[in-house]
Amino acid sequence: LRSHKLAAQAAADGVLSDIIVPCFGAVRDEGIRPKMSQRLLDRLPCVLEGGRFTNAANACLTNDGAAFVLLASENYAKAHNLAVQVKVRHSAAAGGDPLVSPKSAILALNALLQRAGLSHTQIDCFELNEAFAVIDVMFSRTFPGHEDGYNVFGGALAYGHPYGASGAIILLHLLKSLQKRGGRFGAASVAAAGGVGTALLIERC
């Protein structure tokens, strides 16, 4: 519910409009449900036979999408007069239980913070690929009090999860959230099927 509300508000405010490029005339994210309610969520059937929790609302849509970011060395950026938005400071990967793959997003995030020598309190914004709502719950339990800086414009539960593009999408959302909040450090993390998570630390320029 939070994801759809934040995504709908971001669309209404146009905060992501400068990083969205029209494709065949389409600029609207079709997965966002502005009228989503808790009552509707509670009525949805479970996806798996005999399941108790996973339904069409707390698991992300699989949809089409594309995104890109330009990664360049400092010398290349200067030589080509490119305006640098962020610097990549650290990255990390972590393996976990392949049967509980969403946990690897948190494992990777903790590994990233340890490698960078930073506390979670020093991170201004977090973006995690919201493949399942349980990832939000795990984040809230692991880093209590940081929900305000987490997936500021909503996540994949609202936008969907286009394979191969989601990493670039959450990185772009992280950049925009840092700009909006005037933050310095941002951390992004993705859980992958098979129990391998990856995370990235960026610093806004």
C-alpha cells in the first residue's frame, strides 16, 4: 500500500519526469494503482496453492521496461565535459539461503556497510528492489527508524520488475531521492533468485 501511494504521489508531482523518456508515446507506469486500499489487498487470493501470504499485491509485477546509466572514469568525464551526478564508492555481494532469496538483499546491504566502514545511520537514502513486500518488512526490522528514507518514490510493487532494467531503475530513483532530500550517501540493493544479493554505495556530487 505504501509503495503504490508513494509512486502515485511521485507521478502526480512529476519528480521523475526528467529521467523518463517517452517510448512510442508512452510515459506512464501502468503498474501504479493510485486507488489501492488495504481492504482490496486483504481480498486478493494467494498465488500459490495452499499458500498463506504471497498474492498479486505483495509480489511485484513482471513487466516490460528499460533504463540505463552511464558509468565513466573521472578522466573520461572531464575530457568529455560530462556533469557527474554521483560517484560509486563501494559494492558488495553476499550469498544466502537460495530458498529464502529475499534475505540476500539485506545480507548484501550489511556487507556493503561493513566494507565501506559506515553505519546505516550515515546513509541518507536506501533503494531496495521491492520484488516482494517481505523485503520492506526485513528492512524495517533491520534498520528501524529509517523507513522515511527507504524507496522514497515507491518500489517495484508499484513500478514492476523488468528483468535486466531494475538495477538501473533503482539507481536512478536513488539519485533522485538524494537530490530531493539533499543527502550525501545512498545505498541500493537487489536480491537475486538463487540467494545472491548485490549492493552499491553511491555519493552524490
